[in-house]
Amino acid sequence: MPEAVESNLKGIRRLIAWLRGLLAASAVLPLIVMALVAWQNYRQVMEDANRVVQRTVDILAEHALKVFETEELILDRIESRLAGLGWDEIDRSAEITAFLRGLEAGRGQVVSIWLIDSDGYVRNASVPWQPALNGADRDYVAVHRERADAGTFVGSAYTGRTTGVPSFGLSRRRSRPADGGFDGVIAISVSAGYFQSFFRSVIPEPDHVAILFRADGQILARDPPATASPVQIAPSAPLGRAIRDAETGVLWQVSPVDGVERLVGYRRIAGHPLYVAFGMAAPVVLAPWHQALLVYGAGIGAAGIVLFFVTLLALRHTRREALALHRLLGEMRRRAETEAALRQAQKMEAVGQLTGGLAHDFNNFLTVIAGSLERLDGICADVPKATRPLSHALQGVEGAAHVVRQLLAFSRRQQPQRETLDLNEVVRGIADLLQQALPSHVEFQLDLSDDLLRTVADRNQLETALLNLVVNARDAMPEGGRLTIVTRNCTVAADAAAGNRDAPDKAVAAADLAPGDYVGLAVTDTGHGMLPEVLQHVFEPFFTTKGPEHGTGLGLSMVDDFARRSGGGLTIRSAPGRGTTIRILLPREVASSASAEPPASMRKAASAR
């Protein structure tokens, strides 16, 4: 018996020593665990914030690129129109003025267009101007006077003397045919407010900032607008140093405008000495981390307190060591399970917050795009169809559509404005723009059916979808090739065999389409084709095999979404080295009466017979 008592006493003493150690650890371990959890969560929050900043910068850069591509097309059209004309023919010419106003009309980014001679005097413009108005003091006049190789020059920010609108210049030099000397400038005043409005629509939250600036640091547009100097990013500032080292990146910077520390992402606009940047205020970036700290601190602190009192209770009741130990082990097991569940719940909450924020930004972005498309549709509806000014106006509208097509790709939930369409007329209407988007070494062909049925779809979305397919086909043929657009009447049979896919004008196998008659629009290229593993993902949003400078990976997913929401579908056939064919199937129009008018293509074929 004494031996048994001694053994029990030694066991109790060992238990007391162990409990005293656990009592001390219960005050230290929660601090260590809290530090580890806080560091891990901080890293996750920063990774999420970096992704948000980079994705937003990509959206801003993509939009800005399309805007400047449109301005380049406008400058091309002006140069073509003025080719061979002297200043005496241009000076206050009503025809030239109407031409310039037609290019300006309906484009929110264009404030005015100016034709300036070698002495700096305005000889024609898209807006009324004061006699003897001289623009020699504009930096773009000086640059083009001194440099014949300036190309398309982005000028500094200014407030228009005639329009009173904050703007910046986009210009090209005119040269004398005889000796190549300086003969004036073609200039477009680009609205800074247009970019500010777009930034505000994409990034509506407070404590965020978006800017468009030149490579020399001069700010062209900012939202929110800067109320005071500086209007230039200093070369010694973190952002100024960063753009010298890389074309894209993310960094922390204290703004010299408002003194707010922000996480700033930046990206160069491809082909232009311009950058866009987006910044999130530090409190916004770190808010999820601070919330997690409160939750984790409460949970871990409560666990530490519970552990402390449980251990103290065990010390006071050593005679009930077995029961106390059992309760302690049970409590520790339950606590571990609770902590694991809490961590999992917080991770899911963080993911949900991030997803909700991105969805909110995305929705605002789509709202702006829908409004732009409605204005463009109104412009196109009022353009005559036979005169030379029509050709010029169509070129301008088609250039704007080239910008809108990437914006519309984001409009995944936009309700289509359906109308009865003749696909042949739609294709012919934008054929010039499609061919302009192709390099000279790509052959462009149309194979349009003479007896094509009408369909019902949204014209703007259909044109944008076709543009997306043509651009993808162009990128698949870097060495050149042939691009063919085909229209055919198609029939989807319930038991269509796989072999029918090779007959685009007959039956088409498409399991997810209801059997019936459809109108098909196919784009075929002779490019490098796609591997089977790539084909499995081509319609997924943001999936792309291109580099980050060549799009967002939303084009095919937008085309697929348009086809499905129009009551049709999409088929694709591709193989390495054998090119790619993508076919949009749209439902045929159901005539309301036997006297329904046939499409223009069928009327033309009937008259020919």
C-alpha cells in the first residue's frame, strides 16, 4: 500500500508540474498562434488586393488602348481626306468642316478637331473658332515643327480656348509634298472628362484613384480630379521610378496630391508613351485583415482564457485527476475543431467579400458600356447610305465599334435589343472594317448565300461578335493565310450524326440546340489551329493563349453568351495545322404572315433570275 500511495503521489506531483507548465503556456501560446495566423492572413489579404489592382489596371489599359486606336483611325481618315489639298482649299471649306464634324459627332472622347497651318493659324475645325486663332503655343505644334518623325504625338493637358473643356492633344504632322518640310498639324482635342467618367463608372468606391498619364509623368486625366498641384508625377516618386524599370507592376506610394498612402498598380498602354494607374487606399486594402484580426483575436483569446481556468481548476482538484484530465482532453479536442472551423469560415468569408467587390465593379463597368452602345446605335441609324460623306461617316462609326467590341464583351447580362436582320446585309455593312482589321498578307473572302433566311438578333451584339471572331482568326495567322466568312441556312436534327458537321449548309449536329431551322454565320481561317486540350477551355471567361498585352480572354465567351441568349448556339471545329471554323447559329425569323417580306439577299437573287 505505501508503495502504491507513493506511486500515486509521484503521479500527482508529475501532473501538478505538468499543469503548472501548461498554465504558463496558456498565456504565451495564444500570442504565438495569433502572430502566425495574423501573418498568414496578411499575406492572403495582400495577394487578393494585388489581384484586384492588377485586374482593374488591365481593364483601364484595355479601354484606353481602344480609345486611342479610334483616334488613330480618325487621324487616318483626315489624312486621307486632305491628301493633295493645299491650305487655300482647306481654309474654311464648308465640306471639310462638315467632314470634321461628322467624325466628331457622337464620340464623347473627342472635344474638337483642328487643322492648323505651318504658322500656327487655325484654317478649319469641327467647332466654330475666333478669326486669327493661333495655336503656335501648343506643345504639339512645336514638336511637329522640330521633329519630322514625331508620328502621333500625345500633347500635354490644357483647357480649350474655344470649348473651355479640359483636354489634351493628339496630333500628326502635315508635310509639304515637294520637300517634306513642316506644313502644319492635324490635332484632336481629347476630353479628359471622358476618361474621368469612365474611371468613376468602373471604380465608384471612395478612397480609390485612377489616372491616365504620359511617360514623362504629366497627368492627363484623374479621378477624383486633382484640386491642386502637382499635375505631374515626379521622376523621383516611387511611381516615376517604377515606370522606368517595368511597363507594369504594383507598389505602395503616398500620393503627392492628397497625402494618402495607396497600393498602386500601373500598366503601359501598348504602342503609346502612356500609362494608366489605379490605387486603393491603405485602409481599404487592409480592412479585411483588420476584421480578421478582431475575429481571430476574440477566438484565440477566448481559447487562451478557457485553457487558463481549466488548468487552474485541474490544479485545485488533483484528487479528481482522471476526471479533470478527461475533461481537459475533451475540451482541447473540441477547441481544436472549433478553431479549424472558425479559420475555414473566415477564409470563405474573405473569398466572398473579394468576389462581391469584383462583381460590383464589373456591374458598373457594364452599365457604361451599354450606354455607349445605345448612343452608337442612334448615330448609325441616322447616316445616309449613298453619298461620299456616308463612306466617311461609316468609317468613323466602324472605328468606334472596334473600341466598343471589347467593352461589350464584359456586358454578360445586357438584355439584347432584338430586330429582324438579314445576315448578308450585316456582313456587307461592316466588311470594310473587318478587312481593315486584317493585315495585307491575310486574304479576305465572303461566301454569302443567295437564299439566306432572316434571323432575329441584336445587330450591335452580332457585329461585335463577328469582330471578335475576325480578330481571333487574324491572330491565329501571324504568317498570313485566308479568312472566309460564310452564311448558310442550317438545320439541326434531333438525330444529327457527327458527320453532318462537315456540311455547313445542310444539317448540323448540336446537342444543346433545339431541333429546327437556323441561320448560320461561320468564320474560317487557315491558321495554326488548336489542340484538343485548348478547345476544352476556349469558351471559359479570361482563358487565353495570348500574352497579357493582347486582350482579356473574354472574346469567345462573349460570342458564346450572345449566341445562347439569342436562342441559338455556337460550334467550333479546329485541329493543329488545319485552321479553325467557328459558326454562330441563330434562330430563323418566324414570319407573321404569308406576305412577310423576304430578305434583301433573296430579293436580289429573285430579280437576277
